[in-house]
Amino acid sequence: MITHNRPSVGLALSGGGARGLAHIGVLRALEREGIPVDYLAGTSMGGVIAAGYAAGMSSADLERESLAITQKRHMVHLADPGLPNGGLIQGERVLAFFKKEFGDKTFAELNLPLAVVAVDLNSHQEVVLREGPVALALRATASLPGLFKPVEINGMRLVDGGVLNNLPVDVVSQMGAEVIIAVDIGLSQEDGIGQWIGNHRWVPEGIANTLEVLDDTFYALRIAGQRNRLHQFTPDVLICPELPANVNAIVGYGRVKELITMGEQAAEDHIAEIKTLLQPHWYWPFSHKAIEIKKKNKQIFVSRTLEG
């Protein structure tokens, strides 16, 4: 008898600002149940969480780091506003933070294969980043248009991948994953970026109004794009945590434990489904035929494959 190894598992994590903290809860549930992850793909905040996990951080490590960085004084320090030059925030401090976390580590040096998604404003095309410095790639995938200055890499001007592909199911499939678990943390338009900035007097009203329009446009593009993608590329398991509507790209980072718990609870509802998909297959080889026995839902199905 020959035992075939379990199918490889790919995890696709969507973007959504503070809502992405729920991804940590999903990872915690998978760890507790002994469910492995072989490939990771993420967009925006999903890419940041995926990178930490690919670098060897556990869900507990990610939670501790999130609790530390999301303290108000640290979040304020990450913002480096300047004269609008592609974005209100220059992003150098965010890049410095990623370099502090990942150093000069490249994708090839990570513990697990990782891909993060960005969009090139020059070619208007989706760009999948799988090589080079991890820190710079994360700065690109999390660059909300209008808020952060685009990242220049190899002649490209890169912004948040959520513009075209907020839930990269197709990307992790192309990486080689056989069973794909996708986590859709949803998008919230409540208290959007433009509205939030408009409530702070340091931003002129005209700029705030412009950002609100950009924010609404970005939201519409992400919703339409994600709907089309899921129609074309359906994951084996889709986890959708129910998160508060007022948690978004700007607001909600102080609710780390709450959001992680919500992600964990959502993942728990799919554990049995995932374990069924990962059950091993047994084969008895014969000279001209093989019998494959698959276990599924406590029943055994036998199928014969004839050669020649």
C-alpha cells in the first residue's frame, strides 16, 4: 500500500486595514488544530500578516506585535505627513518599521513561500511580488491610493493591491496550493478615510473632500473586483469573519484582541471542512490498475482507474 501525502494548503488573506487583525485569529485556530499552511498570498494588511507568518512568527507572536504597535503613540509615529506628492503620507516611517521587523530579508529567505499583491499605476496592471526585499513589498501592497505616496520599484509606481485583487485566491493557486483557504475580512465604508481625515483640522477641507471621493471610488473598485475574482476563482474554503462596520483602514487598530477572537471564531466553524479536505489517500498498485480509497464523512468510496 502506498500512502500519498496530504494536499498542499494555500492561505489567501484579504486587505482591509484594521479588519486584517482578524487574520491572526484564523491562524491561531489553524495552529491549534494542527492544520498546516504551505503557501501564503495576501493583499494590503493581509499581505503584512502573511509575511509575518511566512517569516516564522506564530499567531501569538503576531498578536504581541500587534498589541505593541497599535498603541496610539506608536501609530501616530508611523505617519509622516508632508506636502501632497502622490499621497498625504510619505510612507518612509512605515517602510522603516517594516525594515525593523524584517531587516534585509528577501522573499527567498522566508520560511514559507509568500506572494503579496500591488498595482502598478503606470501600466494599470496587477503586480504579484515574490522576490526582492520583503519590507519594500509590504510598503507597496499597503499603500492606499491618495493616502500613501506610491512606491517606486523597477520603474513601476505601486499602490495597494486591493484596487484590483483584494483576495488573491488565484495567486496562491498559481503558487502550487492544492487546497485553498481564503479569508475575506470584508470591506467597510463606514467612517471612511476621507471622512476621518475631514474630522481632523490639520487637513484642509478641499483635500479632505478629494480624499473622500477617492476613498469611495477605491471602495467601489474593490467590491466589484473581488466579486468578479471570486466568481472566476473559487476557494475550497471561504472564511468570512463578522466584523464591526466601523473598523476600517484607519479606525479600529486598538481592538486587537476583539478582532483576533472574531477571526478565530469564524475559522472554528470551518475546521471540520478543512480536515476533510486534507485527509490522506491510500493506493494499492497493480500491474494494470489501481484502486484508490478515499475517506470522506465516515464513508469509504472506491474508484478504479484502468491503465492503457
